[in-house]
Amino acid sequence: MVVKKNKKKKRKRKKKKKKKKKKKKKKKKKNSINNNNSSSSNSSSTNNYKKRKQKHTAVTFNSSFINNGIVSTTMKVTLTFIWV
């Protein structure tokens, strides 16, 4: 005689829903007229812009090719140096 074993039902696990993160609103700082110093956020952004600008330097000069004492062509050459 064959004895049947009771099979246990597998429990399905519920997937947890991911919570959406709320974006925090940035408070705008009011610049007072009496203060010469701009707000910290503005100054930092201008500094970064200046740093980025310094990395790209362009040099322009006129070059001319001379054949047998006669200027044949004149070119305006721009060289851009990117500092990494």
C-alpha cells in the first residue's frame, strides 16, 4: 500500500512597493540691498564657471606663407588649448 504524503503549499511572498522619495524644495535666499556679498550659492556657481572657462584658452594669430619674397596666402589661425 502506497502512503501519499501531504504536499505543503508554497507561500507566495508579496513584493514590497518602493516608496517614492519626495523632492525637497530649495529655499531661495533673499539678497539684501545693504549686503555687498552675494549669496553663497550664486558665488559658488560663478566660481565654477570661471574655473571651467580657464581650462579653455584660445590663441589667435595671423599666419602668412611667403614664397620667394612674395606673400602668397594669409590665414587666421585659432588654437584652443584644453587644460585637463
